[in-house]
Amino acid sequence: MADDDSATSPDTTSDANGSHRTRLESDRAEAGELVRGLTPRLVAELVGAAQSPRGSFRGCRGRAPEGIAAVEYVATVRIDAGPAAPDDLLQPVPAYLSGSDDVVESTVPGGRRLTAPWGDLTVTVTTRPAAGDFLLVTVTGGCHDIPADEQDEWLDRGVDDLT
């Protein structure tokens, strides 16, 4: 998605023993599972359709002079609202974030956002009415340090189709 509304997790962990691989792959699996679980529920609530559920690794902290020092997994899906959707598209969302202890609402330019921790992940659901009747759901894993020689490996993995 060109419009990225995710909040980067402040958790940055360092590991010299390769456990970053386990954590990144775990984040990938959990984020994909969460997007696949939330999508049909929110589609039903909004009487709409899901567009482009996908995920990928991306850099979340740089390394000087150039490069990536840490990587996170980000999964996104756009959920378009149908004509019978509630006026407030965020209204049904908190019920589906019930696994979270703390749902925070904030404003963003032209809209509103709900953010909730979900285990080691962060779930963000954003609506911007001026941009259209849709929700952007973003699930972000932790920001994990990687060795310099693994930068290309993580960033070149491509995009996962989460349908």
C-alpha cells in the first residue's frame, strides 16, 4: 500500500545468536494469521470487500552510513465498506481487538486510528473518510536487529499474499 499508516514498534531487540530469525518468522506467521482472521470479520461488519491482503519485511531502523540495522514484518489489508456499512467505520473494530488490553484511539490527518498491542504485534486500524469509505488494517511485528550481511536477504523476500 502506498499509504502506510502503521506505527513502528519501539521494541528493538539485539541478538548475536541468530534468534532474530526465529522472532521475525514468528512475527510473520502471527501477523498473517491475524490479518486472515480479522479480514472476514471486518468485511462482514462493513458489508464490503477486502483488497490486497499482503505482508512483507521492511527496514525499521537504519545503519550508518547506509543500510538497515533492524527489520520488522508488516501485514496490511484494505477493507472497502459497502453501502450498508455503519457511518462510523471504526465503530465495530474494538470488539475484534478484544484480545488486546489497551486500544488507543487517535486522530490522523483526515481521519482516526485505533491502535492495540496484540502479543508481540501491534494492530492499527485507520479510516480517512475524505480518502474513501475503507479501513486500512496494519499488523506490525517487532523491530529486530539483524547482522549487516543479512540486510538483502530480509528485504528481498518479496511480498506474501495473505488471502
